Amino acid sequence: MATVELRFSALPEHVRTARLVAAAVARRAGVDEAVLDEVRLAVGEACSRAVGLHASNAIAAPVRVLLIEDEKKFSIEVGDGVPGGAGAEGTGLEAAESGDAEGEDEMGLAVISGLVDDVEVTAGENGGVIRMSWPTAPAAVVP
């Protein structure tokens, strides 16, 4: 299992870099080319959400992105440093999926849940985490 860890200052201009790195690692991991745009968009939404949460809660800690390459799937975890996830009830996908989404936070979660089949949002005392994963194709053997 290979893992790439990316930490960046909670500034909007760094979200593009996170998207590019995520797409490059996803491609190397074997994620289907047709899905790479969804990976980029989902990572962009998750990172933008984390940057917004950091700004609105005056959190100086960096945004954390883990890119995890497994045998059969590629996962991305985007973590913010907001204790309790800015209201644990507001971070669940239930609100985003039911159409009761209010504000940019819930809208971002709705977009992510529309792009990614396997997504989980959690909140804890160390901050919130959005976990997303995509299947990978086995590496082609070159003769």
C-alpha cells in the first residue's frame, strides 16, 4: 500500500495543486482515465470545503490530503483541523443527499456525493475527514 501525504496552507490557490497531484497519483494507481475528471472535481470540492472551514474557524493548521494506493482501490482522505467538524450534524451526507443542503459546506458535500460512489464523511475532536475511493484496474504486464 503506497501513500502520498500532502499538507498545504489553507489558501484557495493551493487547491489547484492538490487536484493536480491527486489526478497524477490516481492515474499511476490505475484509476480509469474516464474517471480522472471526477477525481479532480471531488478533490477540489473537498479541499475547497476544508479551506473554507479553516478560514471561517480561524484554524492555522494545514489542510491534510492522503492519497492511498491499495491493491484494488485508490482512496483519498481530505482532513480539516476543525474540532467536531464545524458541527458534526452539519457534516453528514444525509443532509446533502436529501436536498436539505444549506450553505456552501453542504453544497460541496452534495457535489462530492454525486461524483463519488464510495464516500464517507466523519467528524471528531481532531477535525473532519472526507474519505473517497475509486476502483483501480490491475497493472498491465508489458512483455
